[in-house]
Amino acid sequence: MTAPAAATPPPIELIGLNKWFGSFHVLKDIDLRVREGERIVVCGPSGSGKSTLIRCINQLEKNQEGTVRIHGRAYGASARENDAIRRDIGMVFQSFNLFPHLTVLENCTFALTWVKQTPKREAEALAMEFLTRVRIPEQARKFPLQLSGGQQQRVAIARALCVRPRIMLFDEPTSSLDPEMINEVLDTMVELAQSGMTMVVVSHEMGFARKVADRVIFMDQGEIVEEAAPEAFFTAPQFDRTRLFLNQILHG
Amino acid sequence: MSDVMTPAGSAFEATPARRFTPKPARPAPASTLGLRGWIRQNMFSSAPNALVTLLGLWLVYVFVSAIVSWTLVNAVWEAASRRECLDQVGRGGACWPGVVAWIPNLIYGLYPKDQVWRINLAALVLVAWAIPLWLPRVRSKLAIGLSLVLLFPFFASYMFLGGEKGPVWSALIALGLAAFFWVMATSAAEIATGRSFGRLVVVALGAAGRSDAYRRRLHVAALLVLYVAALAVTASLSLSFVQTRLWGGLFLTVVISGFGIAFSLPAGIVLALGRRSRMPLISLLSTTFIELFRSVPLITILFMFNTMLPLFLPAGVEVNQLVRAIVAVCLFASAYMAEIIRGGLQAIPRGQYEAASAMGLGFWQATGLVIMPQALKIMIPNIVGNFIGLFKDTTLVSIVGLFDLLSMARAVGEDTRWLGLFLEPFFFITMIYFVVCFSMSQYSLNLENRLSAGQRR
Ligand SMILES: Nc1ncnc2c1ncn2[C@@H]1O[C@H](COP(=O)(O)OP(=O)(O)OP(=O)(O)O)[C@@H](O)[C@H]1O
Ligand SMILES: [Mg+2]
């Protein structure tokens, strides 16, 4: 990794992040800096706050304490400013969240048309380019519910990429897929990683983590317990909690 | 690239694999296919089933033949009074001349005969305005639909009411008329050339290559020309005043339910969003309004508005009885519509909103472009059901002294010539209600099928 010039602010910076759902403390003193082009895989037991963490990055969840900065810009000034910051971030969800009333192509051009005011023809060309990249250009005229889960998730990835985000967030993108379809989605993500995109991925696909992650983060009970390069993380985890978790998912 | 997951396939290679060949598909048994197969399977599959089928057919026959013989076979078509009918066939056949003589009143109420063309003209304008919404080549559908709901009422109100028109009222009427001119112009332009009216004007004046601002100014100028033309037409139009007391019959029913339908959908959307709002005051106000109007019968609301509204208004301000009824119906319908739409909104998963929000869409964009279209679509049957209910509920306005279709039908039997003729007019208006409501429900089915065509798994 070439170290970015000190002057350019990091893509994602979480400082002293705390979040509560009612009186329940979900995220506790989270500090995280993600470098340009860095790929981070977040894992941890269910309910440990992984989704909440990643959703704080684009402020789908608002944190009560601490600062979230994207490319040096902090959220919170105004709703308009928040929406502007968000446009640099693409997100892919566990349940795809494609818009069922629009075709695949319209799903992809949606943000271009309504957020970036791109002319229709240009938007469609761009959308087709990304649909080709995720290898489903032939499905462009279909509706999302007519596709398989794996295809839907690839459309979701293409849709997120269309606005040319500089950061991509993935929240368990393969956990609602049938086993045969997991690979086609992971392959797409590997290609994306190789293109140099800054990525934060919540996933339990350890093969994927080994292959593309620069850093693996393990969370439990709202805290970042351990973070390390994949090799160190999988072969020599420091904490007992991490070892227990790895034992469970690798040999369970 | 599929080494992303650790593949387990190689472990199997020690033993040779058996080959799996799927069985070919066979056609379904002949006895279950075709009309005969269907009849045998569904109507005569067993002795009890056959018995029920025959009993059902017999009942249908008895019922239909009774109706046909009363309405058609034994009916009287020419007579000067009910007495003559009774002399000819007694009570065994319908006496239609009474209904025929009253048809103008059943449709227009007591509206002056020589002015009825105004209602017909407005109805024609309404139809012409709405037709482009179904033409595939017309693209400005949203603008046409909105103008129909928002501006047609001005034009129609003047056509129906007539009378003196001050400058403000004239300006509004002309606005409605100009919108109609625009709808006609842009529909024609889009059908003929594929360009909207504004674009066509720009191109026709040879200004296609000029700057955006210049073209926009031309466009506005063209719209102004339409408006001035509409003003001129409005000024030259002077219609006699027809009091709302004379409005009645199907016409009145359509006016009241038309206002109710056009108002309740947008108002229901606003109320439903208000009720779900995170701002406590807005949510409280919307909820209070909805629950208040939903927990009181329409009759009561009509009474309240009729007798109590004048108490709240400053002395001297007179609100027309029809307006009072329309306001009551609109508010009542909105409260119901709000709950229907809220149901639709609740069926849309949170993820839809989150996906839109993650793309950088604001609340209103996400709501208007992602959530609301889906919510409205799944609620089409309920929304149209509500419209149908509303259309029928307008019969209640007879309570506050308005002569809707039902009251007019009742009036036939009180006419001295047709004294006691109740069944026939009721049969006639039943048919009218049935045709209107059934068409609405069929259209809703059709719409539902078309909209969800691409979306079934
Ligand atoms: N909107 C909410 N309101 C209240 N509690 C919530 C909400 N969302 C999440 N939680 C709680 O916060 C905790 C962390 O949730 P989160 O979804 O971040 O966990 P996770 O690590 O993503 O788990 P999983 O692997 O099951 O997705 C859980 O205990 C959950 O019940
Ligand atoms: Mg989660």
C-alpha cells in the first residue's frame, strides 16, 4: 500500500463514536480510520453492532456521541450537507433493497437521474456499463423480483456503483443467498476490490476476508475487540473472545 | 475466480460419479384439459357436487326469468300515467314510461332544461381532458392529471353555477380553460410529432438552437398566449345564474363524489405522512383529525356541518348548503383514505427507504419516488373500494335537503301522474349505481394487473 499524502484526509474517520438505542449502548468508543483504497472486513457475533457501525458511516443511524468524517467532512451541519456527503458512499444491503416497481435498468439510473440530474441517455449508458461489469447486462429490462438472489445482489452492487462512489459499504451481502449464488456475488466484490475501491464489508465469508482484506476487525458487544491483517488475525488472534468466535465459525 | 470460498468439490473425485438424467415432462391427463375437462372436474365430479350444480342453475334460472319477465316481457313502454300501466298489466310488469318521463330530472335534477347543455359541455371537456391520460404516445401525463384535479373544478364550477364573475373569479375560470387548451394542444403535439406543446412552439419559431433562457421565455410566452385566449373566451361567456338548490340527480351525485374523490387522495396522502411524521405536533394533529372523522358516521358529520358550521362563521358569511355537504364529504373521505394509505406505507419495508436515503435522496424524494408509488400500487383495490363507497355514500346528502340521484328517484312516485311508482325508478338507479361502481372495480382490477405484470415471481 502506498501511503497517501498526509494532506489528503482519510476517506472514513470515526472518532469516539458512541451510540445508544434507547438505553441500550450499541456502540462503545469506536475509533476507526480507513485509508484510501483500504479494504476492511468486519466480523463478530450477531448483535455485536456491526450493522449499526457500518450504518453510522453513511448516517442511516445517527450516533449520539463522537464524530464521523468522510473525506474530512463531518456530518451534522444540515440535512442537505449530510445528503451531499452520503453521495460519495455506495451501500449494498443484506436484503438487496432493490426498488421492485422499477426495472433493473431504472434501478441503476435512479440516483443518476434524481440526485445527479444526469441526462437519460447518458445515465442509461453508464448503467449498462456497470451491469456489464457485474455480468448481467441481458437482465436490464426485467424487474428485480424476476431475478435470482445472486443476480439481484449484483444489480444492487451495480446500482450503488453507478453514481461513482469513492467508498462502498457492504452489510452481509451474501448472508441471504443460497450457497450456489454466494460465489457469483463474492467474485464481483473481489473484482471491485482489485480496482482499488475503498471498501468496508460486514461479512462472515472468511475466504473472502483472507483474499482481499487489508484489515479484519472483530467486534463484540459494541466494541472493536481486535483488528489485524488477515494473516495475523486468522493465525494468531490475541483475545480469547476472538479465538472462540473463529473456532465457532471455522469449525462449527 | 471461484476459489473465494474454499471449494469442497475435489474431495469427491476418488469414486467415479453416477450420471443424473432428469425425466422428460409428460402432458397432463386428457380428462383434466379443455372446457369439458373443466366442467367435469369442477361441476360434476361427484353426485353431491352435481346436485349442487343443478340446484344452483335452477336458482339462477328462476331469478333471471322473473327479472326478465318483469323488466322486459311484461313491461309497459307507452302510457300517460301509472293508472294506464296498471290497467294494462297490473303489477306483473314494469311501468317504464314514468321513468322515461323523469329521466332528465333523474340525471340533471331541477336544473333549467335550456341550460342543461352547460353540464353536458363540462362533462365533454372532462372526458376530453382525461382521455390523453390513457394514450401511450402522450408523455405529459402527470401535468395533465394534476391540472385535471386542480384546475378543471374552476372551469366546471362556473359552467354549472354561472352568474356574475368578478376579476379574481374570471382569472381562475380562465386558468381552468387555459389548462384545457394546453392539454389539448400538448396532447395533439405529442401524438403528432412526439414533442410537447412548448417544444413544438420553440421549434416552429425556429429557435431550437437558441439559449435555454431564451427558449424558456418563448415557452412561457406561448403559455401566456393561451391564457389570454382563455381570458377572452371567459370574458365573452356570460352564463345565467343557476342556484345550487336546483342541482340534482346523477349530476349532483357526480359533483359531490367527484370533489370527494379528487380531494381525498392528496389529502389522505398528506394526513398519512403526517401521522407517521417524527414531529410530535404534526403527528398528533393528523392522528386526531383521522380518528375524529373515522369514529363519527357520515350522517352525523353532514348534520354537524349543516347546522353547526354557520355558528362558527362570522355573522353575515353565508356558506352554501351544497358547499357544506361537499366539505363534510371531503373531510370524511380523507380520513378514511389516510388510513388506507398508511396501511400501504406500512407494508413497504424500511430497507426501501434506507436504500433511497443511502443514495443521497432526501425525505421527500424518497417518499415521492420510491415509497409512495409502491404503497399506492398495493393499495389500489382499497383505494378504489373507498371511491366506490364514497360514490354510494353520497346518497346520504338527501338528509340535509340535497336532491341527489336517490332523492330524485323517490320523487318520481310522488308525482301525481305516477303516484306510487317507486320500484321502477329504484331499479333504474340501481342499474346506474351498478354500472358506475362495477366499472370502477373492473378498472381497478385491470390497473392492478397491468401494474404488477412485471413483478410476479
Ligand atoms: N433500530 C433499533 N432499535 C433498537 N435496537 C436495535 C435497533 N437496531 C439494532 N438494535 C440492537 O442493536 C444491537 C446491534 O445490532 P446490529 O444490527 O448492529 O448487530 P449486528 O452485529 O449487525 O448483528 P447481525 O449479525 O445479527 O446482523 C442488537 O442487539 C440489536 O437488537
Ligand atoms: Mg447486521
